[in-house]
Amino acid sequence: MEVPDRNLMGIFSPPALSPRGTEAEILSGALANPIKADRLRRDLEGKRSVLIVSDDHHRPTPVRTMLPHVLEEIISAGIEDGSVEIIMALGSHRPMSDREIREKLGSGIVDRFRVTNHEWTNPDNLYFAGRVAPGIEVWVNKKMREFDFIIGLGQIMPMDVCGFTGGCNIIIPGLCGPKTSADFHWVRVGIPAEEVIGRRENAIREAIDNSAMAAGLDAILNVILDGEGRISGAVYGHPVEAHRKGVPLALDAHTVLLPEKADIVVADGFPFDIEFWQVNKALDNAALAVRDGGVIIIVSPCYEGLSATHGDEIRRVGYRPREEILRLVEQGEFTHRVTAVHMIQVAEATIEKRVTCILVTDGIPPDIIRKVNLSYAPDPQSALAMAFERVGADASVAVLKRASETLPLIQEH
């Protein structure tokens, strides 16, 4: 894409930080300095089994780099290989293939330990862990009650749904059932995006933390990645307190400053390109940087279309104003309310701000893009031309690279 110099506000992306040591040193240091917890190997004294919960192929978390350090602690505590299992926290995503699991964890790990996918819609795989405020029924994978110790592996970065990824997200929604997923996501409805994204303390984060702790999560190891995808920081320890300590590190790694809101924001979805359901993270962030009535251009392959598991509902309903989505929920039009929450997020980023979203992708047919009430362009340059036509030739353009991982803030003058 060529943007005229007079229009270009700037190209913004997460900074490439100077790491405080090698990735191995950062991970070992985190495990050696637990937050509000004992060191893992001491916590495992007297325990006989460990469940490691890993995020899935939708996330760039370098789990294959993290696992050897975790396993060293587990083995040093005398836990045998046969008493260690790894479960992929899919949330409502499709199951991972053997190839994808091997890419995520490493073939040596897969051949050595039992690895399973979470099945969120299979009631036989769930158990009821109780009810927590504000009235959430906590249904989680029954493996959580079959193992003596549960540790979650993930990444901390800003996101719209609950402020930040990581922490207790590995269980809620990672290992929960449809009822729990719908209950906690629904807390997000009615809360403005600006009061959630990039803020650790909010109502939905509290609901997630309460639910995961009730389910039995014991510890987390979370990493922070810089603008080049390298581990720049890590925290280990209590699922809530360690996450709190990691959030400031994530803000340093993902925040960019814009002089003002732009008329046009161009955003790529990398590395969350698998489907529009994930690329929505880039749209959420781009919405913070665009003025009301502006244009957001999303560029992403969307390899698996709108969504592998929620695509049918999105195609049937289409992106609509919040009020219409809420009415359809009341009428029972959604199989899963989590789909409705996603659609409300898109409405917040576009319809409610009178923002046009132009999608550049070869993963979703143009007629489907238009059917769900988004705009389509065959390439980025064509999309920019469309945007100039809508908001004027003098429009300012901000480019967000790795937009899904970029938290754009407007400088105070």
C-alpha cells in the first residue's frame, strides 16, 4: 500500500524491547521468583499428578519454549511422566490437529506426555465447580478435579473482552463449558470498550478470576512478547497476583502513542490471522485510534473464514446494531450467546461510531463479507482508495502493524 506523505500520520507497532537476558534466563528467573506462591517444585511436594493447561493455535504464545522450564521443575519434584498431562485450552475454538499440537508444543513433548484437546460442548467432559459472583455457573473440564496441581501457560497482552489476555483466561474460557462461557462473556455487554481494554481491574476480569479460582487453578506462567515476538518478560505464581504484576510489563510492550485520532486506520491481523473471530482483536484496537465517522481497513488472510465454530450464526444474523443483537438474544436466535457478544464488539467498533470497516482478505468470499454488513476490497490499495472516497482526499492515515497486539493511546495535549 502506498500512502501519500501528506496523509500519513505514522506507522505504529509494538516496540522491539531490549530483553533483560535470554528467553531461557527470563523464564528461569520467573520460576525462581514466584509471586505470592512457593516455587513450583516446592509446591509439588506431596503431589502426585500435574495438569498443564496450554493456550491453543489461535495464540502466538511460545509454549514449546516455556514447557522445558516447567517440566524441569515438575520432574525435580519427583513427578513421573505418566502423571503429567497437557490439555489444550481451546475455549470455543475447533480441536487442534496433531500437526498443530506438535508445532505448538514440540514433537518431543507430544511423544513423551499425554496431550488432549478440551471439548467445550461435551457435557460428559465437564463438572460443576460452583457458582460465583455475579451469578456465573462454573462448568469446567473435569480433568481439573482429577489432578493434584493445575498450572496454566499463556501470554499477557491488552484485549477488548476483559482488558488483558493471560492469567485466569487459560481456564475461563479456555477450559469451560458453553453456559460458563456465555455467562462471563455477557458481563462484558453494557460496559464501554474504553473502560475495559488495557485495564486490569474491571467487572469481567473479576468474573474470570473468581470462576477460575473456584475451578481450582493453582498457578500460572505467563510471558510478555515484544514487537518482534520475543519473550521480553515473564511472571510465575498465584493466578491473580502474578497476572497483576505482569500487566505493567505488557503495557510497556504493547502501547503506542498517536498524536490524535486518524480519519483512516489501516490494521493487519497478524499474528491472529486464522479467522475474523480472532482478527476482531485488530478491529477492536483500531477503533481506539479512528475518529467517529472514519474508516478502518483490516488486512488479514482469515484462513478459516469468519469463524470455524461460530461462522454459521454470524452469516445468518450479520453484524447489526447492539439493540438488534440484544433483541435477537431475547428471542433465542443464538445457539451461543458468546457469538452475540462478539457481534456487539464489532458493533461498538463500527456501527456505534459510524465507522466503515473495509475487509481485505482472500479467506472470506466478497458476497459473504457484504452479507454480514462489512465492506470488501480486493487489495489494500483499493481499500485505501475507497476510504479516501468516503472521508475525503485530505484524510489522515494511521497504520497499525500487528494491530491485534497494539494498544493505541492518544497523546494528551
